[in-house]
Amino acid sequence: MLPIISAEGLGKTYRISHLTRTESYRTFREELMRKPARLWQRAKNALHGGAVLAAETSEDIWALRDVSFSIDAGEVVGIIGRNGAGKTTLLKVLSRITEPSAGRVTVSGRVASLLEVGTGFHPELTGRENIFLNGAILGMTRADIRERFDEIVAFAEVEKFLDTPVKRYSSGMYVRLAFAVAAHLEPDILVVDEVLAVGDAQFQKKCLGKMREVSGREGRTVLFVSHQMGMITSLCSRGILLEGGQIAFDGGAAEAVAKYYTRSDGAPFAVDYTKLAKAVGDQFATLQQAWIEDANGQRTGEIDIRSGFEIRMRYRLHDKSPKSPAPQFHLYNAQGICAFATVGEPPTEMVEGVYESRCRIPGNFLNNDTYFVDVALAYYHAGVHVSFHERGALTLVIFDPIEETLNTRSRRGYSGPVGGIVRPQFNWETVRAS
Amino acid sequence: MQQRRSQRSALVIEPGSLARLLWRDLWSYRELFFVLAWRDVSVRYKQTIIGVLWAVMRPFLTMVVFTVIFGRLAGFPSEAGAPYALLVFAALLPWNLFATSLADAGNSLVGNSNLISKVYFPRLIIPAAAIVTSLVDFAVSLGILLGLMVWYRFVPGWQLLLLPLFTALAALAAFGPGLYLASMTAKYRDFRFIIPFALQLGLYISPIGFSADVVPEKWRLIYSLNPLVGVIDGFRWCILRGDGAFNWQSLLTAAAVTAAMLWLGFRRFRDTEGTFADVI
């Protein structure tokens, strides 16, 4: 049988210019000024006896390079990799949002891409209207939508609010409705980016169940990007690990996840997003840096279980940013289980500028384990708006120096593993009761 | 179901495939075009009172001002004995259609950047759908025209039946430059500042507050390079009973300029379409 997707030598370059790197978009004014600026630079170089033809100030970045694979109908493939490894670019090329710069993909079937929940939802329109709008955007025909309308509404549990504009929806209802439309897509190939991470746990489970049902029963092909390794191993049969835009591993899902972890050794405890080809964020806010800092103010990824530390993020709020963003960190362990999610409460009146949010996490709280930190910033009014959400952006290793802690309260001479995602030391009291 | 039918054909995605498959895609995404047009219209008229009021008041007030300034104060002559207010309104109709179409189409890509970066569909749909909203506003303004005709007891002739033709010409005249501007604003955001400026100039260099007959004969050809001259001549001919002779010269010039701009705008749009998701 012919593969349903086959990619040969796929490549995608982005041109990044050093002059405009900090800007999220370009202006014509800059473009006009660039030529004179360059001439001036050259003239200066010439005067100083340097090379007249200085190097260009822009460079091409390969977001994908020489990627080849083929996928058979019915396969559920997880695509994993660090940030900037090219996962989203690959999905965007497959769903035709952006054109490849080299190579080709042959797709024999209808592709629906789900890169965001509720793409195109309009706050002024009612739930009913948004179902039709979103369905059409995702590639359903009116007849399809009408046929599944009741099912979608039941799935989303919003019957009572069908004729209410979605701007009055709670964020939970908004996400549920958006998911419900997506869950009822019936393409041959479903391309899903990291969207299942929003919404409450129960609804997530429902969506996963629906996806599993769809891919199992009807032999749908699914390409799935996630940082939640638990999801990859439970949902996918095959895993493709991307590194620096190239395929580092292609095989069983569990094996790919294992490779991901072993290769992530020395994974970052500090990330500088201003160095990436594309800004992380949107029109409201862009993420600049995130890092972990120990009690002495040193940037490090290894923290003694007994001492506190800080996770910090630095971001720029743009002039259109709504008033109160909610910066947050989510910590996951290697099994993809969320240890906790914590949301900051910055001042309510924040103007345009660069901000740093710090979350102080006490010692004797996390267990000795490796944690992956999501760095996110969201706005909670008129539905959830996520400006950025970098999954597994930072890696945090909590170590327990046994020779020192063995005889302290946390171990009391016990040297084996201590269970639990966290290992807090709560206040205990032991009194004589009788 | 459409989803099943298209299953057989294999799609090859490679550099340049967007442009190659454009016509096929436009056809298969035709439904999205209607849905996006419906969205734009229903959002605009959602607050019914304000939506309709806006569409009514804007051309009406402009007409009053122009009639007073050009008809009364400057004393320009009307055409074919028609009331000056009708002369002005017959020009404001296509002008507003042109202006809102151009502005909406030009800003449409940036306004829909969330869609462009998350889903594929032929991007041409977005500016095209934006024009539909302007056509709806235009239809509302036709209601005012009707009211004016009743007020002045002015009975139009058979020429009115040709109005849709000139309406299409006005929309197409806006679509070409609209495509060009949309493509430019996607890449350079400051390009959108050009649109209101150009439209402001256009309002005065187009024969809206006055009849094109005011322009001296030897300048007429150059003057009619502005496609709105031909469109407005046509509108006045249709609405004011065409007592004045039909101006073929301005119509043909307008058609030629419109076609050339459509071609330029379309080519620019098609050549840059593949990069919209990357630059927007």
C-alpha cells in the first residue's frame, strides 16, 4: 500500500535579519532606511581601509532540513523535540500553512490541522454561529456541520448558551466548545499541535478518548506534537524525534521518548528566546528569557532538595496588551504528570515594557526527580487568551545528597527512593494521647 | 461528503505548489469564502442600530456637506437638470463602495493574521470576503438613494438596470489595489497608513462633489486614468436618466486601468501568498 504521507528532503528556511530581530514584524520605513544604512556602513568601512563588501546583516536559518519519512494510513505518530527543533514548522508545512523551501511532500488524503483551539472564533458571534464558522475554517462543509451539530453541542455541554455570544462564555465553556468542533472533524489525516493541554483534566480525558476512538475505529492517521511524554507514549504507536530541524530518531513511540530524555541531558536551565528566528508570543506579549536560579542567585538547573530556588521569566508587554496578564509555570515530571501549576499575580496596571516575574519555590517541597517547566502567560477575560506557552522550556533536576540528608528528618536513615511527585515537610505534631 | 470524495487525489506540496494549485483550491474552498463574508457582515451589523446607522449616516452627511459646498457655495453646475444632491449621491455610492472595499481588503490579511498562521486556505478568500461587506453597505446606501428619488420626485430611466455593471466595476477597481496593499501590509505594517491618506486624496480628485464635465476637455483623458472617473460617469448616467451622452472614453479607460491593476495586484498577491504565514 502506498504511504498516506511521504516527505522527501523537506527543508524550510527563515530569513532573520539582525537589524529587525527584536521586532515581531517589519515596517516599510525600516526597509527603506536599510539601504542607506548599509551604504553608510560600507563607506565607513572603506574609509577605515576595511572590506567594502561587508557581510550581509541577515542570515538564513534552517527550521527544517532534509527531513524524509513516510507514514502509512492509520498510524498515530508523535512528533517530539525541544523548542525550536522544527516540530511546529513541520506541521505547518504538512498542513500547507507555509510553503517548504526545499523538497516535497506527497499527501494522499484530506488534511485537517488543529494548531490552536478555536481558531477564528469570533467573540461577538454566538456559540451556534461560531460552530459553523470554526467548522468551515477547519475544512468541514455546511452539510457536515449540520449533520454533527447536535453531537458537537452535546459534547461541549453548552446547550443552554447556544445563542449567547461567546464573549460571555466562561473560559471553560469556550475551550470545550472549541474542542468539540475539532473533535468532530473527520479528515483522513489529522495534524494536532499541543492543543490538548488547555482545558480541565476531565475534558482533556474526554478529548483523548474521542481521538483514540476516531483513530482506532476508523483508521485515521494522526500526527501529534506534544511535550507531554505521557500523552505521546499512551496515544502514539510511532515517534519521530526532531533535533535542530532534522530527524534524530524515527521508530517506536516509547523508544523515541527515551531518546528524547537521554538526549536532553544538560537540557537548559536558562533559555534566551530573543535568539530564536521567530519571536515567542503574540501581539500582547513576547517571551524573552526564562531561567532557574538557586538561592545564591546562580543560574543553574540542579537544585539541592533542601534549598529553595526561583524560576523566572522575562517578557515584554506590547502597547496593546490588556491590563493584567497571568504569568505562570507548570511543572511536569518525566511521566508527563503535572506536579503543580502556579500562577503569578502581577500588579493590575502594567504598561508597555519588559517585566520579570519570579516564582519562589521553597526547599523541601519537590521530590528528587527531574521536572520540566512550562513557561506561559495568559489573559483571562473574554475566554482564555494564551500569549505564549513554552512547554518543557526548562529542565530542573532536584537532587538529594543522601550522605548529607540520610540522618535528617526527611530520611531518618532510610536510603531508598521516596515516593511521590512532591516531598514536602509538613508540620507534624506527636503528642501523648492517653 | 466532500471529505471522502477528495480522498483519491494525491497532493504534492513543494516550493511553488500554492501558486500552482490556486485555482483548484479556490474552488474547493468556496464555502469558506461565503462563511467568512457572512462573518464579516454579521459582525458589522451585530449591533443592528449602530451598524445600519453607520451605513446610512456616513454617505448621507457627506452628501449634505458636498451639496452645500460645491452646489451652493461654489455654484458648480449639475448634470441633465438633476437635483445637485442626487448628482453628489450618485457619485458617493460608488466612491464609498470603492473606499471601504479598498480599506477593508487592504487591512484584511493583518486583521485575520490568527487564521493565516494557523490554518491553510487560499488567502485570496480573505480580501475577497472583505469586499462583500462593502457591497452590503452599498445595498443599504441604495435605500437612501431611493428615498432621495422619492423626495425629489425623480423618476429614473431604463439605464438604472445597468447599475450592477458599474457596481462590479467599482468593486473590481478596489480589489486590484486592495490585493496589492494587503500583500504589502502583511509584510510591512506601516503600509496601512497609506490607505487612509490615499483615500482622502481620492475623495477630492474624483468627480464626487462636482460633475466630471467641469474638467477641461484636453485634460479629460489624463483625468480619467483615475478609474473612479469612469465608474462615477457610469453611475450618474444610470441614475440621472442618462440625459448626458454616455461617456465611452472614460468607461473604457476605467476598465483598462482596473484590469491592469487587478492583474498587478493579483500577481503580487499570488507571488507572496506562500510567505504570509511567515511574515505576518
